Amino acid sequence: MDRREIEEIFFKLLMAVSMLIVIGSLLAMVTVVVLKGAPALNISMITQTPIGGYYLGEEGGILNAIVGSLYLAGGATALAFVLSLPVALYLGEYIRESKFAILTRLSLDVLGGVPSIVYGTFGFTIMLYLGARASLLWGIITVALLVLPIMTRAMDEALRAISLELREASYALGATRLETVLKVISRQALPGILTAVLLAFGRGIGDSASVLFVAGYTDHIPQSLFDPVATLPLAVFFQIGTPLPKVQQRAYASAIVLLAMVLSLSVASRLLAKKFMKYVVK
């Protein structure tokens, strides 16, 4: 057996072990959460708001946190999309591999690696400077800043994956650069763009540190952008920190709901990407 064969066997084993570690960690986490939270999970928990203040009671549910998470993550994803798409199109179609484009991508990568608590403290500082109160609006703005670099880079990579020949064919048929970007490139990159949006939505709905200071907290469903909002990650945080075993069990039940929502997003992204692959030239 020569050196190359030994290296191949070694790296195959390394990949297999890595895969087992990842899958095993996921299964272990899901198993623990489900076993501890399933007894407390029921219909009333999903359809009612909490009774007892900040989930410290043993009655009611987490409807306010479910709706609040959807409001916050949905608003933040929409705001980030409005800002990310033009940046990604400009990077991928107008300046491509220029020094400014490289610097911009590096900056986005750095921002994507910044801990979410830093975004939370930044949003909190700006909120205090403006004399505002914690609310759904500030939660949306902060989470939008958090997911903006992730969404932009994912869209940029999807656009860069499209071949130059397709662009040249569009120009040869008389299309302008703007028409090529909007009618050809965007369609080709649609699966990647949808994946980027759902990835950002999943990150926004599952993050707690960024909204800990800016979203406030409430037992009620927000009626406007200026009302405080509850989220599922914070519901888990508050409940698991209590000394009451029954309330801690409800924290695991809340985590099951959050896991189900994130899993649904992952499945939806796969299905939508597959559906829109028919527009992609292979």
C-alpha cells in the first residue's frame, strides 16, 4: 500500500468520523429536548398566552412568543432582503472582482462572524441615544443588522455561480445589463436567493442574544411596532432559569416548538429550491 492509498483511507475515515459526530450531536440534542419537553407539550400551550407573568406560572402557553418570533424574524428578514439584494447584485454584476468588491466581501464575512450579543448591545446603545423604548421595531432593526451580512454573502455566492457565457448570450441578443440582471441572472440565482432568505429567517427566529436588550418582554401579542415583543428563545431562557421543575419542563417544550419551526424552514428551503431549479440552465 503506497502513500496515496494510505492518505485516501485516512481522510475517508476522518470524514466518516466527522459526519458521525455531527449527526450524533444533532440526534442527542433533539432526543434530550424531546424526552424532557414532550410531557409538557399540549394544544393549550401553543394556543394560549402565558398566565403567571414571564412564564413563571404553570398555566397558559407560549402563543405570544410564537407570534412574536414570527413577527420579529419576518420583519427583520424583509428589511434585510431589501438591503441585501441590491448590494449582492452590485457586487456580483457590476464590480465583481474589483478591490472594492473584495474588501466589501471581507467586511461582510467579518460582520457575519461577530457574536449576536454585540449586535444586541449596539442596537441597545443606539436605542438609548435616541431615547426610544424596547419594542418590536428595534428588535426588527437589530436582527436585520445581524442577518444582513449572512444574506448578502449567500446571495452573492449564488450570483457568482452563474456562468459568464449566459451573461454574454443575453448581451448578444441585445439585452442591457439591467435587463440581464433582472430577467436572466435573477432567475438563474432564484434557488440560491430563496435559500439565503430562509437561512436568514432561521437565524433570526432562533437568536436570543441580539434581542435580549432591544425587544423588551411581554405576556401579550404585540399590537404595533412600538410594543414590546416576546420570542421563543427568550421564552426558553426565562423558563429554564427558574427553580420550578414544571416550568423548566415547559422550557423544553418551548424548545421543541422552536426546533419544529427551524426544521420546517429547512425542509421548505429544500422544496422551494427544487421547485425553482427548472429556471436554471444546466
